[in-house]
Amino acid sequence: MTTTQLRAVLLRDHGESACSADYFRSRHHLRAEGVTHSLVIDGGARGSLRLPLIVRPIEGTPHRDAVSPYGYPGGRVEGLSEVPKEAVDWRATELVSIFVRDRVSGPRCFSGGTPRNEVFFIDPRQPLEFREMHRRHVRRNARLGFVSSYQPTCEASREEREGFKEVYRQTMVRDRAASRYYFSDAYFEELFSSPLAWLATTRAPEGDVASAALGVRSDGVLHYYLGGTADAHLARSPSKNLFVAMSELCAALGVPLHLGGGMQPGDGLEAFKRGISNLSSRLYTHEIICKPDVYARLSQGSNGGDYFPAYRASKG
């Protein structure tokens, strides 16, 4: 990277300039997430970097900021990656700040990212052995009549799709999830329609959906994106059978399965995912301050710790 400063430009094109053949930058996902703009960094002969963004007003001010859509979108890398943030002139964006969620595999957008959660993978190209208790529960459920299957989501029946939505929403209520995770039917329809999405389902002996998950293919990985287990079948842990099915799907596709991480470092969810994985990595984000003076003024009195942007955290 030379010392010549790059210029960032914001295009109001609903992310069209950042679209690619990967789910997290696909039109289905960008529409579902309500993406408004593309951030374009043009490096001339070195190529370009294009990121989908959701531009938001900052309440009570004339200013705006932006955030990546949910998931692991990073950017569409066309020769330009690992860009030092200080090498970019951000003034033309007219944004106060930008929060970027990077991809979990492949080239990162910017250098010097912030390490976040440890995330886990099942890589079918490497040896994998589930823990004995996991295998025992899977065998028990199979004897009881629990059956798992997977298929492209666009080929799933309405009953299978509705079954997924029901167990997902039950899980969000049970986990007291933030409102952001209660996706609308329109959001799910975009997801279900994508040719890059897969639905894995474990049915109870009676035929109802006991556990289900949506996986999406992006950047050479199948991501465990959304999933849940029905309240009525929680005691049998049918999700353990579901993860076996998803690992079989990844072996058939020839790609790793990205499981994500825990809600908090060291929690039970992280321990479970660590126990069924054979590879781990780290999620990175990028915090960009485009207008330092405005950012500092808006952040006065904030009590957000390392929350970014600080002015969107609670005030002390």
C-alpha cells in the first residue's frame, strides 16, 4: 500500500455496487436487511473495495452514521483489501462513523481490525469426532424416532418453512433475545428464496419439527445462520442430531460449516460449539470515525465502555 490517500465515496444504490455471488452480499440479504448504500473505495490500478451499508440518522442531530448488515458481509474485494483506515479520506461520505462486520474467511476489508468472539468451524477436510455424550444423545434420539434431513431452502415446503420459523421464535423468546432478532415474515421470505440457503430439520417421532436451522453459503463457507429448538423437545437436545446432519451437508458441499461463537466469552453456548468443532478462528470488526470532532462531541457523557459508536450507548 502506497502512502497516496484513497477516497471513500458513498453511493445510495441499496448495496448494488457491493453485490456478489455470496449470500451476505446477495440481493436477497441486502433487501432483507434494508441496505441503503454502497461504500466504494477506489484504488485505481490496485482495484477497489465495495461494502454494503445501512445508513442511519443520528436522532436529535443533523448527522448520519452507518453499519454493515447483520452477518459476516465484509466487502466485495476486487484487488483492494487489508486497507489501512488512516489511508482513506472519509470526508466525502459525510458520515460520523461506520461500523463494519468483516467476513470470517478470505481477505479482510481493513487492516488493524478489532478481535471479537472466537468462532468455530466443522471442517470436513479435517478429522472430526463428536464428544461421547453428544454421540450417545444422537443415537438415543435416532432410536426414539427423531429423523434429520436437509435441502435447499427454496425447495422446502411451506410446512417445513413455518416449522422452522416457529422453533426459531420459541428459542428467541426462551433466550430473551433482543428485538433485532425477531425477524419479520418478509425477512424470512427473502432468506427462503435464496439459492444460497439450506434448511436442515430434525423431526420428532410424531412428525413435528423438533429443531431446525438455516445455513447460508458465503465466501467459501456454509454459515449456521439462524436456528432453534421447540420448547416441547428441548429435554431431548434434538439440535445435536441437527448438527450431525449439517456436518454431513458440508461434507457433501465440500465446504466448512461455520458455527459462530457464544453470546459471551466462555458461556455454555461457546463450550458446546467448541466441543463439536475441529477448527476455530476469530471474528473481526472495524470501527471507523469519519468526523472525529463531531464523534467526540456526540459521545460526551456516554457510558458504553467499548461499545461503538459510543454516542449510541446509554448515557451515564
